[in-house]
Amino acid sequence: MPGPSAYLFSPFSSADLCTTLLSLLATFVASGAGLGGGGLLVPLFVFSGFDARHAVPLSEATIFGSMITNLVFNLQKSHPISKNRPLIDFDAAMMLEPSTLVGTIVGVVLNRLLPEWSIVGLLVLLLSYASIRTFNKGLRTYAKENLEASRQMSINASAGVKENKNSAMERIDEATPIAQASTRQRLLDEDSRPSTTLLLLLFLVWLLLTGSSFIKKIFTQIKCGSQTYWELTFIPVVGCIAFLGFAKIRIVSKCTLKHQTGYRLVKGDIDWREGVNKFP
């Protein structure tokens, strides 16, 4: 007799239907709020009867579909202030993605090694912390939006006062040296599209991670816990660290050059200069 996972829709109970609809609603909320979705889906799957060990990978599979849809739509959007730039901050993505991949590798290993009660405890701590952070950020955003709305009303009410909105395209002053102006224009052009080199290298790191997982699955003689198993598990970690170091050098150098040429960062930009690292 086949196990409960042998068939996808047979039997399809009312509880399955309810979980499916709630998952759909959770992904809607997560996409609209800019959340990853795991903070909503993992508790939902746990309450639906899945144990924590299976709820986590199931939420990741669910998020993957939502992530692809968000990526397709966001690639078509431009920066709200700097119209010549894409909505996605690819520099930030290049700096954060290697750490995400390393965390995924470690998380998968811990998911197999740790007992279920510890996984549930870690989930409670993490989701509680994330909920508090999100709630506090919502309050700060609400207060900030009210303050900006009041300020805008005061500006509109003042006769002859016009708000000076800096254009997203950096203006090249006449007094700016030609070399600096040329460099600044080159930086503007680079910001209008992601770095092909970094994207290709990140894709190769992802292939390394995926390939090591497939090798462990295909070659049954590689036993779990053997030296070869752990080598295949942590070789992608070395690739992620190497990519992060390379990306940091390029992005920090570019941000330093922006500062030297008078390139003004717009609201929401991260100052990646060494020793500064100012986040919005």
C-alpha cells in the first residue's frame, strides 16, 4: 500500500483545500508586503499537520514559485526616484545572495541532524524576532509617511515655495572636470543594468551548489556522513565565500569611485564604502 505522499490529489480533503487557499493568501500578502513568505507559510503548514522538518522545505518550494513571478514583474519596473535604474538593487543582491546560499546549506544539514523539538524552538525564536522587527518597522514607516505628508502639505500651502526634487539622473555641472564627468556618466550607465560578470559568476556558484546535491543523489555509493559526502556539501560554501570576496571588492571600489566623483546616492541606496556601510 503506497504511503501518503504517493498521490498528490488523491484523496484531496477539505483540510488540503483550506491549506491551499491559505497558502495562496499568504503568498499574496508576502509579495505585497515584500516579505520572504516563510514566516507566514511555515506556521501555516505546521498548524495544518505537517511536522517542522517537512514544513520548512515545503514552504521553500512554495516560495520558489512566488519568487519567480515577483522577479518577472520587478525586472520590468524602474527605480521610483532614479528612472534610469532598475527597481532591483543588484549590488545588494550580489552581496547578500552568497550568505543566503551558505545559510541554506547549513540549514539543510541542521534540518537532518537536529531533533524536531529544537527545530520548532528555533523557528519560534526566529519568527518571533522577525515579527517584532516587522511590526516596529511598520510603526516607523507609518510615522515617517505621516511626517512627509504633513511637510508636503505645508510646502504646497506656502506661496511661491517649490519643492526641489533632485532628478534621478545626476546633473553634470559645468564646473565639473571632464574626466570626472565622464567617469560619473559611466557609473550611471553601469547602474542602469546589472553586472554581467557578477551575474554569471553567481550563476556558476548556484550550479556548483545544485550539481553537488545531484551528485549526492545520483551516486548511491556516496554514503551520508562519509568524507566525500561532506566535501560535496561544503565545496559550494567555498565558492560562495570566494564570490562574496570578489563581489565586495568590485562593489566597494565602485561605491568609493562614486563618492570621489561627486555621484550623489538617492534615497534607499546603500553606501558600500569601506568603513561606512550605511544602510537605508
